[in-house]
Amino acid sequence: MPAVPFDYHAPATLAEAVSLLGSLGEDAKPLAGGQSLLPLLTLRLVRPRAVVDLHRLDELRAVRRDGGTLEVGALVRHRALERGEGPLVLCPLLQEAAALIGNVRVRALGTIGGSLAHADPAAELPAAVRALDGTILVQGAAGARAIPAEEFFAGLLTTALRPDELLTAVRLPLPGPRTGHAVEEFSRRAGDFAIVAAFAVVQLDAAGRVAAARVALAGCGPTPRRLDAVERALVGLAPSEEEIRRVVAHRPLEIEPDSDVHASAAYRRHLAGVLTVRALARAAAGARAFGP
Ligand SMILES: Cc1cc2nc3c(=O)[nH]c(=O)nc-3n(C[C@H](O)[C@H](O)[C@H](O)COP(=O)(O)OP(=O)(O)OC[C@H]3O[C@@H](n4cnc5c(N)ncnc54)[C@H](O)[C@@H]3O)c2cc1C
């Protein structure tokens, strides 16, 4: 089925794009890699009056290291993340997460900004950015905003972005010393959206105990979920796999999985526990590999 006809705009600058979105309002949709928007258009699940193509906005392709943070432009493609191109190599969790997205054709076109703005609850990058404590940078007619990832993902396919705003970049704190990371995903076939995926970051102190732990889940509710109780309980422990399993088993997993054609809520809850333990254990092993 062809898409409903729409006006096509390809602004040359971010200022022009933002001003266009300001004047078109809810009638317009930004287009990045098109890997989610084009299927929605051709299925007529969205019917914008105008599409604002972002491909000429080179300023959204930049990747910058600034002290202890990495700023990744919205138009950076999944494939660049997967390959760890340039300074992206400093953020190995993104590399591992991006490698699990779809297939190489999708990764060659899809962008980090598109994935975060689309906010699919089973997508890898929103949960990875939650686990990394990222901040989403947006620009609208009224100015720029920096939105912590925990506030950005507001509900199923819903974010804090206003219709006149563009996601411009994501800012990520760089891993400190003795920090390990891991992604553990379960999907029916390689490249499918996750049924459940766990994204873990563990930092150890000089004595090998947990100084900080973060874990986020995809596929366990309308937005990516952090497991705050598990994270807090791990601090100060020597994180053997057995100890991690004990902590996870005795803490409520703050998730609301739904049943659907892919899996029941109970099965997703089971997977969440198993994958959380595996991801935390592998992240802790990675952190130990850095030595004291
Ligand atoms: C076969 C197939 C398999 C896939 N498998 C997976 C998978 O396993 N895991 C996964 O996570 N994803 C998967 N995807 C989706 C893919 O990752 C998309 O690339 C991603 O969801 C959207 O990125 P995009 O750049 O293509 O955005 P687009 O499709 O261009 O846009 C997506 C949405 O975000 C908005 N948008 C885009 N950029 C911006 C911006 N800068 N500011 C504001 N709004 C913006 C658009 O208006 C639209 O609403 C798959 C897609 C396909 C076709």
C-alpha cells in the first residue's frame, strides 16, 4: 500500500529544520534512517501532512568526547555504533547493543536518534542508554533541552519530545576505571526484536567490590526499566555469579511485562531474572579483567 501523500522537506540546517517543525507542528514527522517511519507510512499507521528529512543535517552526525562524556549525534547510524567508529569505541555497551539490532541493512540506515525517538519497548538502544545513565539533547523553536533518559521515555512509543522538537544528540558518561558491561538478549531468531534483553554496567572498587551497578531491561513494560532495588543491593558485595543470583532472586523485579504473541508475561518475568544475572555476572567479570 502506498503512503498517504505528504509534502517533502529536506532542510539544510538544524535551525531551518526546527523552524519548519515549529510551523508545521503535529502535522509533520522527521525522517532519519526510515527503518521505522517508512513501514509506518506505507501501512498508513501514521499519516503526516509533511515529512522533514534530516539527512542534510551534518551537525547531527558528530561524535564528540568532552572530558568524561561522549556526545553522539542523532544521525549516527547503528552500524557506526556497532563498529565502534572513532570515539564510539569508548562506549562498548553501545557497540554490543547496536550489533543486536535487526540485520546489517537495517543497521546501515537506522540511527540512534531515530531509535530513541521511536521508543520501541523491545528496542536495544533506549534500554542501553538507560543503563548508561544517558541524557537526551533536544532542540525546538523555544530552545534546547537536556532530558535525562529516565524522563525521556514516557510510555509505549511515547517520549518527552514535543512535536516541534528534534532529538539532536545523546550525552553519555564515559565508563570509569574497573568498569565492565554486558548485554544479554533472548529473541526467537538472530536479529529479531528482543523478547527480553538485559543491559548491565558494573564498576568495582580497588578491593574488587561493587562500587556502582546499573541494569536496564527491554521487553518488560512500555518503557526500558532500571532495576533500582537490585542495583542498590549489589553495592559493596564481591560480585560472584552466585552472589548476584542470590541478590536478584531476593529483590522484586520492578517490571510490568505484558503477554503477547511472542511470550507470556510470566515467561518474560522469568527471562528478566535469568538475563539480569547473566548480564551482571559478565559485566562484573569484565570489570575484574581491568585489575586492581
Ligand atoms: C527488518 C527490521 C528489523 C528491525 N529490528 C530491530 C531490532 O532488532 N531492534 C531495534 O531496536 N530496532 C529494530 N528495527 C528498527 C530500527 O532500529 C530503526 O532504525 C529505528 O527504530 C529507527 O531509526 P531510524 O533512524 O530508522 O528512524 P526513522 O524510521 O526515520 O524514524 C523513527 C521515528 O523517530 C522519529 N525521529 C527520527 N529521528 C528523529 C530526530 N532526530 N528527532 C526527533 N524525531 C526523530 C521519526 O519521526 C519517527 O517517528 C528494525 C527495523 C526493521 C525494518
